[in-house]
Amino acid sequence: MKVNDVPQDERYFTGTNIRDICYAVDDEGKYHQVASAGWEPKNEALALTWEHIKEEAEAIRKEVVAQKKSPLAYYMHLKLCSIPILADDTGIPRRIIKRHLNMEAFLRADSEYIAKYAAALNIDANDLKPEKFTHGDSF
């Protein structure tokens, strides 16, 4: 691919400093790193992936409303966060995080845990309140 042919489809990167690096050949035949704002096939794949993640998150949200899962489970899925990653980010043991995915245990979690979860997931602590899910708020 030539330097001038590097795709610049900015659908997902508009207004950000995020760029992909591509290798392209200049007029002298030398390879260079060239920043790309994305390209259509990759952007379509990302759109389909996020659509699927949001559908799964909606199913989890319904389980939160039914008191089967905690709001933590919803936000972990939406933010693509696993138990080991959340444990590393919060310093909370994995077994406690796993327990807090259950609504009953989550309701007994103290505010220190909730604050740590919110900070790690980059959300407001109030977003983790179960009442927010039962009032039909959209996410």
C-alpha cells in the first residue's frame, strides 16, 4: 500500500487522538509507519461487535431488574471488564467481586467497595444503585 492510500475512515476516531498504525511504501519504495484514522471493513466489524455487546448488556440489565444479577455485572460487561482485571484495578479480591455479581451480596457491599468499582469502571457510584435499573433509565 502506498503512503497516500492509507485509509482514513474516521467513523470511530473522530475527535480523538487514537489512530492505527499502518505500514506503507513511499515513492522511493521505503516502508514508513503511517497513522490511519481507520478503514471501513474494520469499522463495520467494530460496529457489529459493539451491537452484540450492547444486546448482551441489555439481557444482563433485565436480569438486574429481576434481581438475578447485580448492577456490577451489567457495567463489567458493558465496559469489557473481567473479574481478574477488576480485582487488579480495585485491589478487591476476586472471590469478593464474584460474590458481588449476585444481587443479594451486592446489596450488602459497603460504600468503599462501590466507590472502588465505580472508579475502576469510570462511572458514577450512583450508576451502581439497583434503583437506577428499575426506573427504566436508558443506558
